[in-house]
Amino acid sequence: MDELEIAELSNKVDDFLINEVERYKISPLELSAVINARLYLFNEISGSEEHFKQLLDTLQEFEPAEKPTLQ
């Protein structure tokens, strides 16, 4: 997957997130809880649970240079 494809996928995910928050009238945090639980289960079933946990640990340390915005 090249950078252009990653950007395209990211934009589609952003659109999905915004649509679901509006559709279900929930907060971004509530949607995040549901999605993260499903992602955890998805990785557990596929055998990549430990790598997923490592990814989450790495994300906690990540500090973006500038505050990201949804497009």
C-alpha cells in the first residue's frame, strides 16, 4: 500500500467515523470504545492480539507535530 492509498483509506475512515457519530447520535469517545473493542476482538481471532497490544502501547507514546483534523 503506497502513501496515496493510505491517504485515501484514511479519508474514507474519517468519513465513516463522522457518519456513524451522526447516525447514532453518540460521542466520538463512545464510538471509539465500540470500534476499539471490535478491533481487539478481530485481532484476537486472527492471532495478532499481541501485535495489536504493542501497537496500542506505541500509539500512547506518539505525539503528533500538529493537531490532526478530520477532512
